[in-house]
Amino acid sequence: MKIGFDAKRAFLNASGLGNYSRNTLNALLKYSPDNNYILFTPKINKELFLHYNQFDVISPDSPVSKLFKSLWRSFLVSGQLHKHKLDLFHGLSNELPDGVHKSSVPAVVTIHDLIFMRFPQFYKPIDRKIYSRKVKYACLAAKKIIAISEQTKHDLIKYFNVDSEKIEVIYQSISPHFFERRDTEYLVEKYDLPKKYILSVGTLEHRKNQLSLLKAVHSAKISVPVVFVGKPTLYSSGLLKFITENGMESQVNFLNSIPAKDLAALYQQAELSVYISLFEGFGLPVIESMASGCPVITSNVSCLPETAGGAAVLCDPENNNEIGIQIKKVLEDHSFRKKITDKGTERAKLFHPEKYAQNLISLYTKISS
């Protein structure tokens, strides 16, 4: 098969949708190399997508398209699909190029979440309008929609009245780095970290709820250091304020833009991982923790129990007392800790890139045949 992809996020996003896109493309290339994969991107970032030269890459080549790259991606790519004789086109990040429904090339779109519908207060009105238009069109134009969780499938039906038969739930994969055991001693010197710590991975924002972790650690008098890995936002100021007011400066570390190999090592060195988000489309750090052999505490809301699959400790993300109790239990009860870790290791196998690639190719084959 000759398969095209909207690969903008693979080249331009360091986390989130970027990781999904890179993991998808790398998994397909490794485990189904007989197909021809064509990547459409308005810009190439060689540092972010290291092995992009193993794919055929299409980007703006005329003076006008180079000047209006976003318009090229949204409106001109659909006109190139037939030219490149594609059997299928896959939009990896919630959208498809306008006009793709008029093409003879069948399209697939991955919808990650509809957080902008569930929590409109976190988004500007103009952004909500744009996201809504893009998702609505993608759902109408696609021959099949990939939802990354049952939660996302439910939201597509609820908010956009999508026929459930049109939606296929395919859990995403994680980077193979998280399945590889590695030496972690270098982390202490490279990132100026303590030898043992509680790890929390995710953009520092209200929805990710990192302040509740700090409050839980403080109120439960837990002395183990906390390491946050994620892009800072305005929400970070509230975290820093709490840290200063409660004398936790020496107990909390902040990191950002960590390579996947180092992130895997950080999980492996951690005492536990805490991911108590208020809402997610999937919650990738939960599976990354499990694959790395790190016990994980996560929320009992949205898709996170589905993601955890009975292999993590669940708690109310707004109950700081409960969070503190669960952290202490994982830190102090070694038999319980081992039980959760072993369950997580087994659960993570379902998200291995090879299994994911098999699921995608099976869907592609059905659609293009």
C-alpha cells in the first residue's frame, strides 16, 4: 500500500500529538516496512524527527506555498493525494485537509480527545470554534475514525453525533525506549536530581492537576523529592507559590524537553509515578510508567481507569488526603508495590509498537480494499 500522512505534528510538536505521530510512523516503518509511507508536512524539523529521511517527505515547494504553509496544509494537500497515487490518507492529529472528501483517496483520522468541548473554560472562544470545525469536518470526510480510547469514542458520539460503527478504538503505542532497561546512574549528575524521587510527567497546567500532588505530599508529610517533567505554563506560577509558601524549594525539581531515552530512565529510577489529571483522552504517561517498571498512581476519572486496566492505583484527583495516603502506601508497602509493578509490566505489552502497527495495518487493509 501507498499511505499518506498529515505529519505536521511529527516534525513540529515535541510532546503529545508529536509523540503519537512519531511513534505511529516509526512503528509502521519498523513492523510493516513493505508499504510506502508518504509524509506531508509544512515544515521539516530535523532535530525533532530524527529518522524522517527514511520516509518520502512532501513539503511546500513553490514560493507561494512556502509563504503560506498553514494554508498549504489545510487546503492544498488534498489536491496532491491523487497525484501521488495514494491508497489511503491518515490524518494523525484530529483533522483532515479540506477537500479530501472530494478525492478518490479514502481517509482515516485519529481523534485524540474532545477536551475543548468538555472543558470550554480552558480555551479561547476562537480556538474552540476552529477545533470544532476541524473535528466536525474530519469526522464527516473520513471513511473511518480512530479513537484512542473508549472515552474519546463516547465523546465523539455525544458531541458530534458520529455513528458508532464509523469509530474504531485503537490504543496508541509508546516509544520502544520505555521497554528497554538501561543504566540510570547518570541522571543524578546530568539533571542534578536526587537518587530517588516521585515522578510526575505532563505539561504543567490546571487540567494535569500537579498542585494537588504537591498539596498531598506536603499534608501527608512525605519527604521523598518530587520531579516534574513538562512544559511550563502560567499554571506554573501557582506551583512555585505553593512551594515557596511551604518551604519545599529543596524538595521539588522541574525538568522540560527531555529526550525519550532519558525520560525512560527517569521512570525507571523513580519510586513511583503520579498522574492525577482531571481529564484525558488517553493518558500516555500511565503506560510509559508501566512499561518502565514504575508503579503508577492515576485518577479514577475520565479514560484513566480504562488506560490503567486494573494495573495502577486509582484515586480521586481532587482528594489530596487520599492521594497522600496512596503515595505512602506505594512507598512503604513493598509487596503491594511489587504487585502493582508486575501488573503494569504485563499491561504495557498491549501498547507495544509491534501490536499497534498490526492493528493499524489491519484497518488500513480493510479500508483500502
